[in-house]
Amino acid sequence: MRLKKFVVARLARLADQLGLLRQQVDRLSVQVSALQSRVDALTPAQGGIVSFLRARVGTLATIETPAGTLFGTIILVGEDFVQLREADGSIVLIPLRNVLSVV
């Protein structure tokens, strides 16, 4: 009988803890959603750059990034990247979020 009371009490305590954890998860989910909205608002839409670069596939371009300047032929443009073939034949994938300018 004491074992049963112990198990029931322990299960009740665990249920309470589970309820508290669910509340924390709900609060954190709201905060993550709010942060994602803020990030989305700060991230420029990439549709314009995608169209711009796709129209220039097969042409030479100079692309400025925070890591430096790249020069080569645009060979592919995805939704969030541009693929460039440099003069030495190297293929470089550049995330569009890192493109500062294109000439």
C-alpha cells in the first residue's frame, strides 16, 4: 500500500513538472517565432538579386563578398546561392546573403 501511494505521489509530481516544462516550451516557441520575424524583417528579399544574376548566367562577373572579391563566369543561380567558375576552373558557391555587390 505504501508503494502504491509513493508511486501515485511521484507520478503526480512528474505530471506537475511536465506541465511546467510544456509552459516553458510554449513561451520559448513564442520567443523563437518573434525572433524569426525580426530576422526575416532584417534580411533583404533575394528575389531581385536572383533575377539579376540568372539573366547573367554565362557571363563574366565580379562579386564582392565580406571575404573578398571573386571574378569568374556565372554558371548557376539557385534560390539562395550563385555558382561561379573562376579563371583557373575552380567552382565557387557563394551564398546570396554574402553578396555585397555584382559588377
